[in-house]
Amino acid sequence: MNTRQQQLQGFDRLLTIMEQLRAQCPWDKKQTMESLRHLTIEETYELGDAILENDLEEVKGELGDLLLHIVFYAKIASETDAFDIADVTNQICDKLISRHPHIYADVTVENEQQVKQNWENLKLKEGKTSVLQGVPKSLPALVKANRIQDKVAGVGFDWEHPEQVFEKLQEELAELKVEVAAKNQQKMEAEFGDVLFSMINYARFLNIDPENALERTNKKFIKRFQYLEKKAAQQGKALKDMTLAQMDVYWEQAKSL
């Protein structure tokens, strides 16, 4: 592992390169915060993929890409004297110290849950009008639901036992079944949303990240379906010409891999 001095040298090297690129590279000179935004989102998802694949070499590379974006934003802001990278790092340091009074002050906590509750209460004292104020509006719905539930649980608005959450899920499923039978499209959608919200809440009680769980299932399905496509092609068959029973033979083979 690198020493602290080597780590600082590496960061300083990145800052130097960023200054050179911003001054000399036509593409880098042209970029704005708005033009970088969608690229940053893509890099974040690529990091998430690497983490799920447990590809540490890829994680290292994607972290570098994301760090570059952070430095890039700070460099752009420094050009109008709005802020620079030192302001960014100092602000997060100040926030971490103020949000961890059990480390940097005399507050005592018993467990992780108390830490989370203190965190949300401190945010309200800092001027936040709602514990949900920090949930980004542009988050994907599944991730947003998870963050909403996590936030309100941090201030004590939560179920006491997993069994209660499961009972609520069953209740929502029953309500969805009623609307499906009635063929009321608008109410079906509403109840389906309630079912998903309850599922996500139940996942939290099981210490399951619903986004990670669903993405792993997506990857598993893609792998199995592509195996099915490959085997069909080897037999000179098109999937559209195969029966479901024929396709299921290859699907079962894929499940055993």
C-alpha cells in the first residue's frame, strides 16, 4: 500500500494534470458542469457494475474516473471564484466532524441505528426543513424509495419487526388482486406501486439492498437468456420458431451452469 505522502502526491498529480488539460485540451476547455453531468452519472453506474461484479481492478479504474469528475467540477468552479477543491474537501471534513459527535464530541451512542438517528436530527438542526429534503429528485424510483424509507427510519418512523412489514406486503398484494379483478388500470398501477414500496421496505428489514438484488437478477437472466440464444443458434434454430418447452430445455441447462 502507498504511504500517506504517496497518496497526497498522487492527488496533487491529478490536480496538476487537470489544470494542464483545462488550459490546453480543446475538449476539456469546452466542458461545463452541465455537459459533464450525464457523463458523471454514467461513470457512477459503471462503478456500480464493477462493484457488483466484484472486479476490484475495474473498481479502481472507475473510482479514478469518478475522482476525475470531482476534480473537474471543482476546477470549473474555481475559474469563477465560486469554490475550489480545497473548499470541497474542507466542507466535507467539517460536515463529517459535526455529524459524528460520538467521535469528535462527548455524545454516546450504543449502536449503528443511534448513529443514523443522530445524523438525521443534526441535519434538521442545520436548517433542513424535512428529513426527505436530501433525497435527489432525479434518483431512479426504486433507489429513491429505498432512500426515503431509510431516511424516515432514521428519525424513528418505522416498523418494529420484519413480520409487520411482511404482513403489510401481503395486505398490499391482496389490494392489488382486487383491482386486477376489477380491471381498473389506474387503481392497479397505484396498488402495484404500493406493493413495490412494501417489497423495498421488507428488503431493508432483511438487510438486502433492493437495487443490488434486482441488478444481480437482471445479470443472471441476461446470462441465461444469452446461453439459450447461443444454443438455439448452434442448432440452427430461431427462438421465434421454437416452442416454449424447447426453449425451457436450454434454460434449465443455463440454470445449472
